[in-house]
Amino acid sequence: MKHIINISFALILFTMYSGCGKTARSLKDFKDMNLTENGIPLTIKVPSGTEITEDTTKRVLNLVEKGIVLKGNRYHIRAEKILKEYQNPGLNMGEIKDARLALEKKISHKGEFDDVILEEPQGFIFTTRIAPHGKTYHFFYVSIAEGRQIEFTDYFSVIEKNTEEDIRLMYESVKQGE
């Protein structure tokens, strides 16, 4: 009898513990976040508690006008407003997406390119392989806002080892700005 009580108690604790810190894993649980005051003129969906920090990595190299990182639980995205002189001349989102896909296939900085698992007119989800991490998931999505080219990518996916579900959710969350 004591053994049954211990098992019951353990199950109750496990149920309580596994429910703690649970994060939204569906877009319907995400909230709108307007990025305009952070230099990106779009609204996207983010999980509660998402924080924004400035990303100066490419700005120092004069490649982007503005870069930010959005970080939440299992949600880590980079958003960049491209400098006008580096934008696609006609702001053709298909051409921008195709050029980025070709670049990822040629010289992916995220590991050895593996496969495209979703391709749409404005973006794609793909996998890479990098030792010792194995297969990792990534995404790219382009949008045009106020005549400016805005690019969204996953951030730190190799380190954080995002699942395909995580990446698909991030990808869909940035599409909500359309």
C-alpha cells in the first residue's frame, strides 16, 4: 500500500512539474508584437515574455540598417531591415528568396546544407548537418514594409537545437505580419 501511495505521489508531482513553465506551442497562444519602435515596421506573433535586443553584428559591416533579436522560450529570431543600397532593386520577394536559398545551399554558415523541407514564395525552411549536432532546422522569410526589404531568420538554432516544430512555429509567426 505504501508503494502505491509513493507512486501516486510521484505521478502527481510529475504532472505538476511538467505543467510548470509550459510555453505556448501554437500561434493561437502567441500575441501580436509591433516591431516599429524597434526599427522594423511590421507586427508579428510572439510567445509571451519575448524580449527584444539590438543586433549590431551586420550593422557594423554596413549590411543592414537595423537588426534586432527576439528571444523567448524556444523562440529565437533575427529580424533585419536591409540597407537600401543592398535591397533587391525591384523588391521582388521571389528573387530575394531564391537568391538566399542559393546562398544557403552554396555556403551555409549553419553547417552543411541538407534539404529544403518547405518552400513558399517568400521563404523556406531547410535543414543542415553539422558535427557533432547532427541535423538542425532553420528558416528564412522575406517581407516588404514601407518600401523596405525585411528579412527574418532563426538565430542560434545550431546551439539551441530547435526542433522542426519550433522552426515551423517561428516561420509561421513572422508570416503573420503580412
